[in-house]
Amino acid sequence: MSLSKAEAKQLLERLIFEETDPDDWVQDVWGLSPFLGDSAAKLWEAFNTLLEICPEEKLENWLESLYQNLSE
């Protein structure tokens, strides 16, 4: 299985956020609590930054191991 960064990002977003758009999730959390919303925004920014700097091969290996662990 060979994945691009864009494909890896889509898979992770579906796994984490399911059907919710990540930006909407941040806004929903912010609406519940500005303190938690700030943390949610920082997590979303960190998620995107990590995906940008991580080599595709490492992302692919990590996703494969993640899905193996989920299927056990």
C-alpha cells in the first residue's frame, strides 16, 4: 500500500473525526468552552504540522500498524 501525504491525512481525519470536518470540530469545542477550544485549535495545528514534516514512508508504516492494532 503506497499512500501520499494527502491520502494519509484523509485516513487519519476519518479515523479521528469520523464524519465531522476538523475545522467544524474545533469550532464546536470552542462553543462548549473557550479554554478547551483553544486546546482543540492547537491540537489541530499540531496534527497538520506533524503531517507536513513526517516523511510519507513513516506515515504509511504508522498507519499500517495503527490499522493492524485496531483490527485485533
